[in-house]
Amino acid sequence: MKKIFVSIALIILLALIGGIAHLLIRPCDYRAHFSVKTTPDIVYFNILNWDIWNRKQASSKIEITSKNPVRNISKKVLLNDTTLIFNWEFKQLNDSVTMVRVCVSDPDRKLYNRLTVPFINTPFKNSVRGNLLDIKTRLELMLKTFHYEFTGYDQFEKKSCVCINLKSTPRGKARAMILNVTELNQFVRQNNLELDGNPFVLVHDWNEFKDSINFDFCFPIAQTDAVPEHPEIKFKTVEGMDAIKTDFYGNYSITDITWYNLAEEANKLGYRSNHKLIEVYHNDPHSGGNELEWKAEIYLGIESAN
């Protein structure tokens, strides 16, 4: 009889050890998934720019630890004395629906979370779940603020321009333009230069992994002679290029939401990017109006993949 009890105790002990080992080797403490009626590039953009934990937790700090454009992102969230790791994956189910999967871990409370999350509502579980619901809600609201249409192969025509060179993050592009548009306008007026088209931006250095861009903010002009010298504003000729194009409608601060889709479309069509992006703006944001009627043409320069 004693041997039977010993055997049962040993089996129970091994089961407990096996169960704990299984919990510890799981990829994360909490898993969730949800679907969104949009494409992976838009979801990726939204999560990439998720920079607040929630509206009540201003002291949080969120940093990107790794990313694979349009497919997955890893982020570290610092919350007072807590560090959370978020691993996001995006999978397109069809032309209009994306499945979002997220795996969340707290490295300092791994065993406790994995023992409790399946059975009870802990502060960790409630906080993470609440923020995931908030992110999904904000994403769905954002989808109502813009739309774009991929129009396929196009050409950007050669332009003579006066330009100012700027550096920022992609999301900081609009603010950098706002801070410099007055200087460009004054230069054009004071020198009686005749405008020849809509203002545009030429992005010639997009470092996605450092989240930085180098770009020229340009006003096309009709005449190319007698452009006076200026310490920051330069005359230049922007050469024409073969491109694929998207028509964007919405606030110009988020036009870069189209860049990932253009890169994907170029790859699908067998083109190689020449690493130049041009955005042509048809509306003056200072005039107000319905942002959904603001139009920008987004060109990605291409070359043959052969």
C-alpha cells in the first residue's frame, strides 16, 4: 500500500513539475486576437504609432524593439515599476479583413500571470485587455478619418522648384512643413516667382528602422532664371520618374499611412523601388473644410526588377 501512495505522490509531483514547465515555456502570459475591417498595412501603421498606454496613464513609455513592416511589431511598455512586452502579428484574411494577434508578457511576474490569467481576472489581465479594446476602438475610429485608392502605374513629370530641406519622423512631416511654409511663401512673393502647380514633398531618405526621413518641401515655379540665393531655400530641378500612385483623402499628417501599401504593391507588380516618394498636395489645410475632401497624390518611384 505504501508503494502505491509513493507512486501516486510521484505521479502528482511529476504532473505539477510538467505543468509548471509547460507554463514557463509558453511564448507569453496573455494571448488575444481580434479582426478589423481593413488591410494589414493600416493596422501596422496604427500599432506602429501607438504611443500611449491609455488616456489615464500619462507616465507610460512605449518603445519599439523590433519590426517587420506590415507583418509584425514588438514593443516594450514601461509602466512605473512594470515592464510589459507586446508581440503583434497581422494576417490578411481577405481583401478587407485583417486578423490581429497579440502576445503579452510581464517578465517579472511570469509564473504568477500564467497560473492566474486562465482562471481569474487579475489587474494584469484586466489592464491589458482594457487597453487592447481601447486600441481596437481607436483604430476603428481612425478608419473613418481617411481613405485612399491605389491607382497603379503613373509618371511624375519633371518640375523646376524652390525647396527647403527638412528632417523629421514620418509623423512629424506635416508639422515640419507648417513651421516652414511661411518662409517659402514669403520667398516666392518677395521675388515675384510664378507658381506652376501644387506644393509637394520629395522624400529621398526614408529610414524605416530609425523612423526618420530627409525630405525637400517644394513649390514648383514657372521661371528657372534669376532665382536669388537664400541660406535655406534652394532652386532645384526634380527629375521625372516612373512610379506607382495612390490617391489619398484625409488629413495630410497621416499620408505616410499609404507608403507601406505602395511598397507592397510595387513588390506584387514586380517593381523595385528607387527609394523616392513624392506627395503632391491639392488643398491648403489653412483653408479648413472637410478633411475627407483634402487630396494628395502619393508617388513611389519604381525601376524594373530585372
